[in-house]
Amino acid sequence: MIDVLVVEDDFMVARIHRGFVNDVHGFRVIGTANCGEQALTAVAELQPDLVLLDLYLPDMFGLEIIPRLRSAGHDCDVMVISAAREADAVRGAVRQGVVDYLLKPFDAGDLRARLEQYAARRSNLYAAVVSGQSDVDRALARGAAPATPAPTLPKGMSVETAELIERELRATDGSLSAAECAARLGVSRVSARRYLEHFSVTGQAEVSLRYGQAGRPERRYSWVEV
């Protein structure tokens, strides 16, 4: 099992993240902390393998925790989970050696994918000696693959519908749900969501979550201008 410490100042969010992690095979949450000092104490006591670290903490900026962990001799991995979109924060996290950086808001599937990738990379380094350069590349670059050509539509999708949904998404001030897109364009909600998810996967659209009073959060999409 990979033992995880969740560092998050919002106790409701921490509880959600605990549930997300515990649903991933091979991972378990062994503790939570709601501020930087509490996180440092928890790492010393619990010895987690992985820390899920929010950056906006009440007593310090989250990245300040990492050098203090290292100076105390703790070698746990750190995955940033934060709403911090500043380039300086991302660069600082990379310099501090974080294993991943996941922007809030996200859903269970987003975190599951990151954790499974992390577990795969971690397993590559269990041996005392790596077998070759490919093992090093997988560990450092997350199994980086050669550059791929511009994304094409998956089988079953039409260029005409994709262009129609793209135009609607570009013209929307803010974000758009699959249901709203379907109603505006006269297509099925399932079809709208399929195209919107395609744009998200290819990096052309950004997904945000809107939480209501009950049930699953609503996925909303906005076009990414480049």
C-alpha cells in the first residue's frame, strides 16, 4: 500500500480528497493536516509515502513545507493539489521536485489517473539498479512519448458537429455544461458531452466543476485561447 497524507485547510475538501484516494487500489489515507505546522508534525509521526499538498494554507505557503521536510530527513514524495495557477507557483513546485501538480477543481477520475501514473513510476524504481535509460526516462519524464500530430476526431465523431460545438464554446462568455450546449444546438446531451470531453482531453477546453446541494458536481467547459 502507498500511504498518503492529505494536507488541506478546508475540512470538507479534505474529506472528499480522502474518499477519492481511498477509492484508488493500492492507496490509503493515513492522516490529514489542515496547516503547514500540522503537516510537518504528521509527516514525522506517520511517515507517509506521498503527501497531497495544498498550497494555500493558513500559516504558510505550501511549498515552504518541502525544504523543511527534506532538512528533517523525510523523503516522502509530494503531489501538489491546489487552485494556485500562478506560473511562479508551478515553477517553484517543479524546482522543489514535486511528482505532479493537479489544479483544482477536479473530479475523482482526474486524481485517480495521477495516482495510478505515480504508482507506476514508483514501481519502476523498486529495484536497486535500473535496467537501462528507459527506466530513468519513465521515472523522470512520466514515460514521455514522442510528440504527436495535431489531434484528430475519434471514430464516430463528425467534423461538422465538432465545429458547431467549438463555435458555441468559443462564443460562450464563461463556461458551458453539456446540457446547456445540447439545448442550444439541438443535439443530444450525450453527444454534446462526448465532443466537449474530446476538447478537454486534447487541451482545447478546460473543465471546471460546479457543486450543487446534492448529487454529483456539474462539469462545465470553457474554450482555451492560445
